[in-house]
Amino acid sequence: MKSFLQEVSFGLSKKNKKLSSKWFYDFKGSKLFEQITKLKEYYPARTERKILKDNKIEIANKIGKGAVLIEPGAGDIKKIEIFLSSLDKPKKYIPLDISEDYIIKISQSFKKKFPKVAITPKGYDFSGSDKLPFKINSSENIIIFFPGSTIGNFEKKDAVKFLKMLKMKFKAKKIIIGADLIKDIPTLISAYNDKKGVTAKFNKNILQRMNTELGTNINLNFYQHLAIYNKSKKRIEMRLKAKKNNNIRINGSKYSIKKNEEIHTENSHKYTIKSFRNLANEAGWKVKKTWVDDKKLFSVHFLDLGL
């Protein structure tokens, strides 16, 4: 895995400066994202929870008996709880998260709720090329659970690569995956720019991490949180806009940031049912079932290899 230092140095040396959204998630960032999921404006979390709750029996039937559930980027692991007790003798649940401290701590109470399921949280960056921190038995019923709209953080070619990787590296037989849908622009933008400013804090947490872990001395007040909708690319883009000229010094290198210059921190691509199906097909998966809420805000898809 490329280190935080390497990736930040590379991203800031580009003409169009860029930092990966995965670096939002240290312990503090993960707690901030938990807060975001409870915000009134942030429809994806509550809408997806309702879809999972309304369809948990059908989802359980699709998953089948003796499941080994793996959740890359598991976060607060609350969504799997919705249908885990409906499953037929699930064997294991492996929540993976880039913030190891966070996932181990959050899994403690979860283990008490599901004593019959082997729960083994692991710190793991699924976007890297590191070996898996656990053994895979390809003869088991391996299910990937990938909720939220994390698939939207990938550029299209990287989303295809990721879905292929789940098949090759994780030996997945089936996937339950959430994808946010295209909708009116004000609803989209307010979901990423809430009135309480929690998303702004979350976006700036990447700068806070640089101060804490890389010894930079960035004044967070010099940056403004932006969330814009890029219509041609059908995505929300989060950025940090410099309010004044400033320098970021890291490890003996200096990066000059000009007033009004923007550092791109996250993409969140939005899909139609058809465009998501095409994406899955390109990666060698078949969408066997799609569940959507009444307002058509969000979608959950069941994928298998279509053999």
C-alpha cells in the first residue's frame, strides 16, 4: 500500500491537485462520517437502510445458506445488522476498514449481538494491492456486501476493475451492492454540503490528518469546503478551495497553493439502473435483482456470476 505521505506528495505535486477520499478515514474521520449518515440532508444512508429492511427476507434467500460475508470499507457496520439475523446459518462476517482502530472498536459490541457468527474485523485498504489479511476458501459461499454509495467514489474504469477484483481476489460468488441514483441537483448538493457543516469538517479532516501525521502546519480556516455537481460526468465532486495563497511543507518539500486554487478530494458518481447494470456486466457480473425505494433515490443490487 502506498503510504499516506507518498500519496499526498504525489497528489499535491500535480497541476490539478488531488487527494484520495480514502484518507478521510482515520478514527476521527470515521466518527464524522457516522454523524453524516444521520443528517437530515444525507438521504443515501436512511434510504438504503429502509430498502435493506423492507427486503431482508428476499436478500437472505438470495444470499443462501452458510454465508461468509465480507464487507470492504465496512465503516460503522450498522447496515449488515439489518439482515444478518434473517440469514440461514451464516458462518463468518469479516468487516474490513482502512481505519483498523475504528473497525476493531466498533466490532466489539457487534460480536455480543451475534455470538454464533465468527466475526473477524481487519484493517485493510481495498483500493491497494496488498494481500488479503485472511485466508479465502473458494469452496465457501462468499458474499461481498458493499453498501453506501462507495462504488460511486471510483472512476468508471476503476469501478469495473474493483468489481473484477472481488471475483478474482476475494473469490466472491455474489455481491449485494448499493448505488446512488441520478436525481435533482439541489437534493444531491445538500447531501454533501449540510447546514451543520459536518461534511465540511469531514472534508477538512484530510488536512487535519496531514498536520497530525505528516507534520504539516495547515491552517484549516484557509480552506473552504465545496460540493459541486459535474453534470457531464454525473457526479458530485468535493473540493477544498484555498481562500488565500499558502504553502504546504511536507518532508522537506514545499507545495504552493494559490488563492482560489482547488484540491479535489472526492468523487461520488450517480447511476441510473441501466448504467449500473452495464457497469456490472462489463466486469463479468449479472444483476439478478434490483431494489429501489418509492422515491427512486437509491438502489441496491444483487449480483452473481450468471453461470
